[in-house]
Amino acid sequence: MDDPLTLYGEKFASRLLLGTARYPSPAILADSIKASGAEIVTISLRREAGGSRAGRSFWDLVRESGAKVLPNTAGCRTAKEAITTAQMAREVFGCDWIKLEVIGDEDTLQPDPFGLVEAARSLSAEGFRVFPYMTEDLVLAEKLLGAGCRVLMPWAAPIGSGRGLNNPYGLRALRARFPEAPLIVDAGIGAPSHAAAAMELGYDAILLNTAVARAGDPATMARAFALSIEAGRAAWLAEPMTPRDLAEPSTPLIGRAFDEGAA
Amino acid sequence: MQIRINGEEREVAAATLEELLAELGYGDQLVGTALNLDFVRAKDRADARLKQGDAVEILAPKQGG
């Protein structure tokens, strides 16, 4: 089936975006990227002491995977920090895509909607292709689209929590309100069934990390997620039935045995 | 002079950001730099003069979600 994911004009066959953090080893990360079929992986910039070449070797590993990179501004607390980090990432990775994180709450890592819109507007004006990590808020979505974002990334639950879809109602409402914008569920996915559920709601892709990295067998879990996302996408395209409160026989009643009322 | 590098106070001899990277042993490492929260492009590091109390960020590729 020819059903590509299109993000800022680029087409991808896989609808799974994979984070690169928290894997037991670089080899397991490489195996997991391969098993996931992901064509986009997220990557970060962090402080590193001079003399250490860890950053370079990690970057080499990611490049060898062949995946496109989506640098993030993880950990930034203000629009200014996020903007500066994005500018550094564009130079280091040679890429104008940026996963924009502006964290507003320490305990839940909930995004700061005000800083997010401010940073998104500024970065879009500088030519960045912004992927904002956001809540499922409809008004925030509208503001981010107005700020130049062409893709939105609402959370399912707090980062790393693995809770699944905390607010399916809100995610469904967001999907219905913005049918044309690519929507990627980012954060909070814990199991393949969560990813399938998001795809069944009509989401275009899933970005996840911890659920794969912290699995007992990350590469096998990456494969499981790839299958669930494919299944959920197929289900959405096939138009799921509407649930009912009461039973409805799936076998026709006409012609049943022992029917005293039959003519 | 005393400056703040990646959140830590350090005594350095370098007069510019480019000299600072060499002094700290970054060599040909792939890093992004910021001076007092403003991004400094690699080609501008030689012109980025440091002064007492400056805050420098030096960031390298890392695993991220």
C-alpha cells in the first residue's frame, strides 16, 4: 500500500520515529533502530568535557543507521534557551528540523505553551522546520500553526511515564479539528497497544523512546511497535466501526432454529 | 580570567571562543557553542572575545528522545 508519511514535504514509509536515549549499549541502539524500521531518529546536544570523543562516536553511529535526524531542545526551560539550542543543533547536525521542547513543569515535564509559541514563531521565521512537543490543547495547536509549525506533536502522557493515552478525548478532538496537519503522538507511549490506539484515532505517526530502550529486549520491542503502528494505521484507513451500548447479533436472526414465531 | 563553562567556574587564559576550545582540548570535536546564551557560529568563534564573568556553553551530539 502506498501510504507515505509526509513531513515538511519529505516522504517516509515508516510512521515510527525513534528516540536514541537510555539504551543499554550503542550496539543495542543500532539494532533497535534497524528492527524498528524507523527512518527518523531524535538526537540531542549535551555538555561534554573537552577530550572526550563520545559525541563524535555517537553521531557516527546515528549517521551509519541511515535515518534522518530530528534534533531536540530537550531540557530547555525558556524560549531563549530553546532558540539558542536549536541554532546550535542546526549547525552541528546540518539540519533545519527541530523537535522543540520548552519544559514548563519539572514533575510532569509538561510543555510551557507560552514559551513554546514564542520559540516556534522565532525559529520558523529563521527557516527552521519546527516539530513542537505540546499538550493536546486545541488553542495551543491553533497558535502553533499560526506561528509557522506545519506538524504538531501532542503528548499522550508525561515523558518516560509509559502511561499510554491519558486523554483520548482530547487527542480525538485535536485530530478532528486539524484534519490536514500531520499529528505525531510524542511521549507517554508504554506499550505497542498504546501506539496502535493512537494510530486508530487517526494520528499520523508515533515518536517513542523509553518504551523501547527500557524493554528487556529493545530490538524485539522496536519490531513490536513497528507492527502495532502499521496495524493501527491500516485500521484507521479501514474506518473502524462505531461502538454500541447494546448487543447486536452478528449472525442473522432470520431462519434460526426453535423460533416459535416463524411462519 | 574567570568564566563559567557549561555551568562551572573556570580560570582560563584564552581570549576568544576559538582559543578556549583549543585550551580545553576540544580539538576537532563536533560541538555547538553559545556565549552568554547567544549562539556563536563556528566561523565566528575566532572573533568572539571573552571577558571576565562570561558564560559559555559547549554542546556535543548526545542520545536524546
